[in-house]
Amino acid sequence: MKEIVTSPVFGVLISIIAYEIGSLIKQKFKLSILNPLLIAIILLIAFLLKFNIKFQDYNNGGQVISFFLAPATVCLALPLYKKFSLFKKNAVPILVGILCGAVSGMTCVILLSKLFGLSGIITKSLMPKSITTPIGMALAKQLGGIPSIAVVAIIITGILGSIVGPFLYKMLKIDDKVAMGIAMGCSSHAVGTAKAIEIGETEGAMSSLTIAISGIVTVIIAPILWNLFSSFFK
């Protein structure tokens, strides 16, 4: 039994099964809050606790899935390729929007962390919450934060963004496809982009573009913002 549990195949298999169950539940009830990834995470945690399986054993397969995360993110460039002419037509507002979104997101993290009395280390771990996981982990480590906390923040941000985003579009009557894609990609990275692709091809293309640019902007701006506000946490 121990050999089965520690096998990478085991971790990959139960992850796929959990996600498929989440997808079936989402299809059945048609509720945005029933995000397949969120359901899969809950099912996996419950399964590991119920059968007393160590995370390290499960993660032998989890690392295999993580390995394909970067190539999967790169694949999101395909919708952008199809809509590249749209980007060239709206290049300036798109780039300004992404810059403002990245900066405002990190600034809010810093100010809210100060408001709720979080430490500097936790704050630096939360700052990359809106960029894709590989870049976010590296940035958190560079800033002096904790990469594992950054991963949790990134996952939660992505799931919440994909759930709340469409609701906010309707509530605020936002119907511009470019704006919707940029907002989703800037706030909730790859998970949000997957949702944007469901909404429409243009939204998905703009969200894919935003992931790349937002990641670059965040890596450049995050150390500067932290230097400006670091005195808050002394």
C-alpha cells in the first residue's frame, strides 16, 4: 500500500479524479461559486486527512502536475495570436490598464496588511498574489517572503477572481470585451484566464496577454513599492 501511495501516478490520478468530480458538480448545478478547482482542493484535503496520507507522499504526483503549469500557461498565447491585431489597435490603453491594475493590486495588499497588523514577511509573500504561480513563487523568494504562502494566496486569488469577476461585470454593467479580459487576467492570472476563455475568445486573448505583461510589471514594480512602504512594518 505504501508503494502505491508514494507513487507519482497516485498523486496525479487522485488530482484528476477530484477535478473531474468538481467539473461534474459545476455542470450539474450551474453555479459560479462551484469552481471545479476549488471543489478539487476541498476533496483532496478531505481525502488525504481521511486516509492519513502525508502531503509529501501526495506531492510526488503533485510535482508532476506543477511541472506542466508553465507550458500550460504558455499555451494561453494561442488566443492572443488570433487577436493580435486587436491588441495593436488598443495597445496604449491596454498597457496603461495593466500597469494600473498591477500597481493598485500590490498597493492594496501592503495597505491592508498594515491595517490588519500582518508582518512584513507575510506581506511580501502576499504581494505576488495576482500573477501566475511560477513567477509569484520566485518573486516572493526574491522579496524575502515565503513562497508556500504566495502559492496559497495565488490559488485563492485565482479562484475568487474567476467566481466574482463575471458577477461584477453584470453588476457594474461592464460589456467591453477587452476591458473584461484585462481585468480578469490582471486580478486572477491563469485561473481567471480559463474563465475568460469560457466567456469569449476576445476576453480570453486579452487575459492571456495580461498574464505575461502583468507578471513582468509586478517583478519590476514590487521591489520598488516594498522599499517605499517597508517603513510601515518596522
